[in-house]
Amino acid sequence: MDQALKPSTRDGDGGSQAHAGSGVLTLARSLSLHHGGELIEPRLAWRLAGRPDAPVVAALGGISAHRRVFDVAQPRAGWWWEVVGPGLSLDSEQVRVLGIDYLGGSGESTGPIPGQPFPSLSSYDQAEAVRALLDHLRIERLRGFVGASYGGMVALAFAERYPTRVERLVVISAADRTHPMATAWRTVQRRIVRFAASLGRASEGLELARALAMATYRTPGEFAARFGQPPRRVEGAYVFPIEEYLFARGRDYAGRYRSESFLCLSESIDLHAVDAARIPVPVAVVAVREDQLVPLEDLRALAAKLPRATLHELSSVHGHDAFLKEAHALRPIFQSLYGVA
Amino acid sequence: MDQALKPSTRDGDGGSQAHAGSGVLTLARSLSLHHGGELIEPRLAWRLAGRPDAPVVAALGGISAHRRVFDVAQPRAGWWWEVVGPGLSLDSEQVRVLGIDYLGGSGESTGPIPGQPFPSLSSYDQAEAVRALLDHLRIERLRGFVGASYGGMVALAFAERYPTRVERLVVISAADRTHPMATAWRTVQRRIVRFAASLGRASEGLELARALAMATYRTPGEFAARFGQPPRRVEGAYVFPIEEYLFARGRDYAGRYRSESFLCLSESIDLHAVDAARIPVPVAVVAVREDQLVPLEDLRALAAKLPRATLHELSSVHGHDAFLKEAHALRPIFQSLYGVA
């Protein structure tokens, strides 16, 4: 059962919602990392919001997600605003939602400092940070851990390491290890960023990398429907509609995310490897057939390895990004989080 | 019927094969280009090899292919060596094989000069060059035009413009226009190369772009089978097996291809658009289900638009590169080129 929330630090963030809290926790004097090395006095930024006495569900997304999962006052400020909130698919009237800024990311948790080396991070390290946060918040046991993309990897790592601290998982578009084709796309992205950074142009490298990443997140079907028009001629050069779209997204991203964080968490995805057979809690595995990064076959294999899995196969033109968009399809899957444990 | 070959220029190339010829033809004083602009005194490098009195089949491949389709003396020097040659799937004892270096490419045909602007090229421009070459060689009519990838686009453009100059087409992994997802991958590649070139590092940009392109040419299935091992640690950094593979291919490519040619012909693919309904000759359309660049649906749609099409659907772990590898599956499709016209 969840114990009462007694956050020891608050920053006023989310203050419009009674009993919601947020803060930045110093996790430990030193956090030993799964792949070697350590973080000294690592900080973890967190946020808890939803019905005050409701059970707690952790909700983690892609590497660019952050602790503001939803925000009643400013809906678009939440990264999962189309899916999570009062009365939405993951209903914050039924559960309190716990979010974090990832270690290594561009939020208020400890992350890379430009020009300084930063160790490789594992999904196990993020899981360890969540575990320490639960101790701090005196949450004995999560009602659920919902993770999509990188967040799903962290959910699996958490449940393998701390199975008594969570009742059930919902894992969307994440497997026990990454597919070599997805690693292919990401290693090219990281090499682009490192190449550009070596020339003092990291932001432009991140723009290119994000444009590439966007293509992997979506589907041929979506692009065919939206971007089939002929190219425009701009100052004598052809520019294709899909090109304008991808690079607009790339520029936007490069303006709000740090290249060092991108390198760190992109690598963390590719290093992810957990032992699914050692996860005893029930796991709802959500697979999107059109996902180019996490093939359906890999999630079928994950479900087969997990001792207690249910597999949900969805179709979505949004591909890997379906978790951000397919609120209707996800709603029944989240119902399992609301009942009495 | 094919007329006798009377090449006006020879360079001794392929001289070990009787009645084979090759040369570099000046196409015209000026070639007006489909997208505007012109090429002054453009040169087209060509090569014709096979049984001397056999009917002529043009064979064009991807943007990096060249006029040496096969080579009896040095088999690996031919870009299509696993498929074309004496007794092979496309049998040079049954047909003479005509190849070209693409306009805009890195061979001996006219292409971009570093630091100088070069106009956008269309698949129609390549078709026009082939037409002029046929005039020069006094080939009234090709027995067939076999094109894969970009070569398939050129084959379609040729048959739309000059339907009396070819009896039939075999078009492998090419459609009447490109898919926006494929354009997405390629625009990112071109932006990488242009970014790197703007910093004086074009070759490194080409290496990155080619690594990305390789991932699009292949399939998740192949990568899963070959590159599932954990990463190695090299000088403190993780390097993934697929990463080593892609960047070895990228470095190799950057050493033998010019970035300006890559930009030109990559763009030419994305500008490709022909009117399939206006191609009256029989076309064997060969689709590979696993091709990430040319979706099966697009080739089904092409076959539906062509007045006289047969559609062959293959499965191959090699994806877009299947035309280089699937000699056995292609053999029966090439049979239609051998009979009496």
C-alpha cells in the first residue's frame, strides 16, 4: 500500500493542485553506476500530482521527457498531456502520477556539463534513482510503473531490481534490449552530434540528429499522407515538404535540449539490457505494429520471456510515438492500475 | 531489332571480350535539363559487353553504380557481378549488356566539379543521355532496359520518353515517384554532407551519410541476425557491432565517391516523378517486401498504373539491396529478355 506523501522539499511547482509536490532530491553521497564510474551527490528532480489520497503510479517517457507528465494549469506543459490528466486515459483522479527528470538529461536532475566527461548511464541507474526517491517520499510500493520508450526500459529495470516496490507495469514500445536496426539509427545520430561538437557546432549536429530521429519515430504511412507534395524551390535549391518538417522539429529540439544529454541518454537506450525472466510482477506489454524502432517481434519475444505478461498489439500511424497520441487505445490498458491491489 | 554495334570510340576497356566496347561520348553541344539549366558538351561514359551478336539490354543500378556491370576478367570489378555475366541470372551469353556512368556521378561521365555549382538532374536527363548513346551506337531498339533503384527510375523515364526505343523493362525496387519516408532519410543525408562540406569536412559528412544510407538499404532482420552482440569498449567508449559495420562501409564509400556527386544523384532520386500511364511497353515490376525505401504498396500502385505490367513480389533479408544479392529469384524474371522480340 502507498504510504502518505511527505515530500521533504517543495518548489511550489504544481502548487495549484492540493497535495501535489515536487522537488529536487540529493540521492546519495555517491551513486555507483551499472556500467562503472559514479555520480557524486546526484540530484533527482521529481514531481507528484493527482488526487491526493490516490495510489501512486510512476510515469516515464522518452529520453526527452521530464517530470511534468501533465499539468492542469498549463496542459501543454506536460509531455503526456494528451493521455494523462483528470478524466483522461491515465486518470489523475484515480492515481497520483510521479514523474522525474532523467539523470543525464536536460532538466534539473544531474546531467552532463558541457566540456566535461560524463559516465555511461544504464536504465538500472535510473531505476535506482526512482527507488531512492520512493524511499524519500515514503512510498513503500508503487501501484504501477508506466513507461514508454526509454521509460519502459527503466520500468523493466526497476521491476527486475525492486520487484517488491511495484505492483504492476505498463510497458509501451520498449523491450528487454534494443534492436540492432534501432541502434543503427541512433549510432548515426550520436556520431553526427559528436562530429559537429568536435567542430564547435554541437547545436547544428543535434538539429540533424533530431531530424533523423523524428523519421524513426513516425511511419511511412503518416509521411505519405502529410508530405506527398512536390518540393518548393527556395533560393534556387529544392526543399522537400518532409525536409521542412523534420528540420523545423530538429531546430526546435536543439533549442531546448543539450547535445551532451542527448548523447548520454541515446547511448543509455542502446546499452539497455535486462533479464525479463527475472521480473515477477504482472506486465502489460503494449506493442505498436508500425513502430520502426521496437519491432513487434521483439515485444512478442519479451512477453514470452516475462513470467506474467499480457501483450496488447495496437496499430497506429504514429509508430513509435503512438504512446503520445493513442489515448483511446491506451485507456483500457490503464484500467488495471485503478482497482484495489 | 538491334543493329550492328559500331562504337566510334574505344578505350581498350573490356578488350578481352570480342565485340565488347566502351568509350566516352560527347552527347551534344548543350543538353537542356528537365529541371532547368543545361550541361555544356556533356560526356557519357559507356560500356557494352556480352555475346557479340546478341540483342542489347541496358542495365543500370543505384546511384553509385557505373558502366562496368560485369567483368569476365575481374568479376568483382562489376557492380552487378553476382547477377550478371556468362551463365548467370542475367546471362551475357544471351544478351549484350550496356552500362553507363551516370551523369552527375563520380565516374567518367560529366559530373560536379568541387566548388562549382551543378544543376539539378532528372531521371529524364539520364534517359536522354541513354537515347543519345543508342543513336551513337546505332542501336535502334533495346531488347530490354533493366534498372534497379535509381536505374529503375531511369528505365521508367526512358520508356515514357522513347517507347519505340525499348521492347520491355525490368524495374526492380523503383517506383514512379519516391516515398516521403525515403526522401526523409535522404534529405537528412544531404544535409549532413552539406553541413560537413560547409566546414571543409565533406568526406566525413559523406561517411556519416553513407552509414545512414546503409541502414536504409538493409533490413532489421539482417541486422538482428548479424549484429546482436553486445558493444565493445574502445578507449573508454562503447562501440556497437552495427556501428562498426556501418561506419566501415561509410569510410570505404567516402574514399571512392565524391560528395558532390552524392548530393546530385541523391537529389535526383527525390526529384524523380514519371507518368506511369504513359509507358506503353511491357514492364516487369520487381518488388521486395522488406524494402524500407520503396514500399511494396508503392510498387503495387505502380503496376496498377502501368498499361502493361507484371508484378513480382519477392522476400529478401537484403531489403533494398536485394537486386545485388537475389540472383536466384531474379533469374526467371530475366528470361523474358532472351526470346525473339
